[in-house]
Amino acid sequence: MTSDLISQILDLLAQTDGSLLSNDAFPSVDFANIKSALDRLGSREIVLYRQIDREEAHLTSEAQGIAAQGSHEAKVFEAVRQAVDGLKIADLPAIVGKESAKVGQGKAFKEGWIKKDKDLLRATTETIKDASREQLQTIQQTRTHPDPKVLSDLRKRKLVTMQKMISFEIKKGPKFAKEFVKEETDLTADMLATGAWKSVKLKPYNFKAMGAPTMSGALHPLNKVRQEFRQIFFEMGFEEMPTNRYVETGFWNFDALFVPQQHPARDLQDTFYISDPPQADKPRADPLATEKLADSSIPGPETQGAPKQDYESYWDDVKEVHEQGKYGSIGYRYPFKDEESLRLVLRTHTTAVSTYMLYKLASNPRPARYFSIDRVFRNESVDATHLAEFHQVEGVIADFGLALGGLIGFMEVFFGKMGIHQLRFKPAYNPYTEPSLEIFGYHEGLGKWVEIGNSGMFRPEMLEPMGLPKDMRVYGWGLSLERPTMIKYGVKNIRELLGHKVDLNFVESNPAVRLEKD
């Protein structure tokens, strides 16, 4: 089909010195075939062509009837005019049809062609101009109308539909020839043996052609941004904490952080609780966690020859600081319930891991920097900016003689590595940090200040029951992984970033990210 069409195009061009319009010369040939033939001819500069896009007006079946027989109002007028003594209104549908009587009667009244005389209709003139019919006939012949308002009105009346038409203007190219010589794409052994390669026309290489896409795996945008965060932490001397436990006890997730058992965060509407088993054991040494620490570069107590930690005393101290107060604190002064502390939850924050790591640090107190990036769970309503599970980025710094000014200074350095250089800090409340600060950054793209994280200094009621020295202070801060990822990739709905609605094409085609660059 394409070779025959190529010959027809060349024959017609040879007979003219001007150009051809494809829809006039080849009205029955579809777009794909004409485009394929022109691409082959154009690649060899035999022809030159340009695409012409335009909209054409086409009559509906009702409009075709009007163009042939007249408008509804013209039919009504003609029926009334022929009735010399007037036409009864009740008889009109039988003469012109129900549709014409319904539509055309009001229009004829509006144009002043007929008038009502009791139950009769009478003509007010002898001749009329059927503008609707003339407009539709013009469109039928030219596929358009010089007055855009007429086209708009006819479209509203559903008499005309618009269709996009693509055609090509074709003219001779600099290498025009009446004959299309096939180009060989391969140099074969037979051509070399027979010498046919000397006479055949070989197709030149197209070095501008796009290569075929190679199917491969792709990193999810969250993984790309996560890796950037990890790199920032490693550059600043942090160690990564093991975060392989999604299920925690209420003790590690809440109580050890000095979160009271009546706190709203522990309600069912905010936290996912595990029903089976109904509760866990009291805190004890975790062989799996100890093995994980031994395999990592984070020195645990077992690798330092430190004394074995007393988990029972730690439990009692945490319980006492809640019930009666201790270490200079009056506590919350409520009856501490063991069963509430031993309930199993899907961790609501990775701070549960930080707490466990700080308790391990207490056996060998020393300056330390830890971080974690992993999944947490909240019983929240899912919408464009919230999910029931998301990723938390968290960092802690333990050292002697730390102060609030040092935390603010460190935050400026940390977020500066992410390309955020304008920060504001707002006092906030958190059960396990005091003082606490909300962190706001100025977003150049949005042109406003947005909350980017929370921070603070862990309270003595949390640190001293672990056995950490009184003069050791710990910074803690956290932010979500999803928010910076959404900002960097222009994602407005978090459900398009994480979950079953994620577009795999988006995952495969998204670019690499550098947090220090805009």
C-alpha cells in the first residue's frame, strides 16, 4: 500500500510546479498511510511537506435535513402562508410534523413571520429569508462559516459538530525524482561476493535517530530522596540505627519517652494496636538487636565489655517517674498500668528505636550521633496529604554540655545541605522534649513558609532512668520523607507517591534528585 501511494505522490508532483494538498489529492487514504509515505520520501529529501491542522464543521443528521428541506420555522411559515383563511394551531403538527411544529412555531413568532388570531395562525408577510438553511448550506459546502458566532450558535443547537482534520501540503524536494529507488539497509555476504554492492543504493546511517528504550528496573522517588538523606547524615558523622521492628510495645513507643498513658496519641483513633498476642513481655535483652548492633559499626555494650544492663530496674524507674516523679521531676502522678505499657502497637514514630539505642548507650556513655529513616504508622484519615503509613527521618545527637543554641545552629547546617537556607523556629510542646521547637523553612516555589520538621532536647525524665549521666544532653529532631519528595517531584497528592495508585511510568521516568540543588 505504501509503495503504491509513494508512486502516486511522485506522479502527481511531476505534473505540477506547485504543491498538493493531501486531503484533496488522496481523500480516501487514512492519516497513518499518508504520513508513512511522506516520512519515507522526506527522509531522502525527495519531497518537502508540512502538516496543516484545522477544525472542520460537519452537519448533524437534523442539520442535513434543514439544509435540504428548510428550517423548522420556514416549514411552519410555509404551512401558515398556504392556508389563506388561517391555520388552526391544532392542525399544525399533522402538516409539518411534531418536531417542526414544536421548535419552529416559537422561532417563527420571534422572527415576526406569523401571528396568532384566537386559535388560528396567520402569515404576516409573503416572503422570508431562511437564514438557518443558508448558514447550514454554506457550512455543508465549505466545512466552515465566516462568522464564528454563527458556528457557536449552531453548535449549541446541536446542528453542527467540530472535527479536527489533519492534512499535508506537499511539494518537490531538492532531490526530487519520479522513481523511488529502494535503499538497502544491510551489506550482505552475497553483495560482496557478486559485486552487487557497487551498484545498489545503501541507506545512510541516521545518527539523530532515537535509540530503542531499554527495559530496566527503577528506583522509587522515595528511595532516591532517602539515599540523599542518608548521604547527608553519613557526611556529618552519623551512624544508622537498626529499624527492623515495625511492632513495638507501649513501653518503648510511649512510656520510656515520658508520654503519659492518658495521652491522646495513645487512643485507638490515633494508634494501631495488635490484638494477637494481647501483650508482650517486660523489657529484656533482645538477642536479635544485639546481633544487629554487633554486625554494624555502632558499638553496643556487649562489644565494649560494659556491665550487663538491668532491664527490671529500668522498668521500675520509668514507672516511678510517671507515678510519683523522680530525678527532680514531680512526674504525672497517676496510677501506672503495666498492661497498658505491654500492649503491642505498630510504631507511631522511629523515636522508639532512638530510645532503645540511647538505653544501650547508657552502659557506655560517650558522644554519639544516630539516625534512622523508616516506616511508621498512624491511624489517620487518608487524603491528599496524609496516609496511615509514611516514612520518618530522625536524628539524635548525644554529648556533654549541649545547649539549645547548638541545636538551632546544627539545624541550620543540616537543612542547608538540603538547599533550605531560610529557617524559622517556633516554640512547641512535646511530652519527651523540653524545650521543643517547630522548624519552618521558606519555600521559594510556593513563596511562603512551610513546616518542615520538629526538634527539641530530650527531657531528664526520659534520659536519667536509662542511666545516662546528668550532664549528658541529647538533641532530637524529625521530619517526614514524603513531604520533601513531593516538593522535589511536584506531586500534589501523596497517594500518587505511595500506595496502589502509583503510576509505574512515573517511577520509571522520574529524574535523579539532589537536595542541595534547586
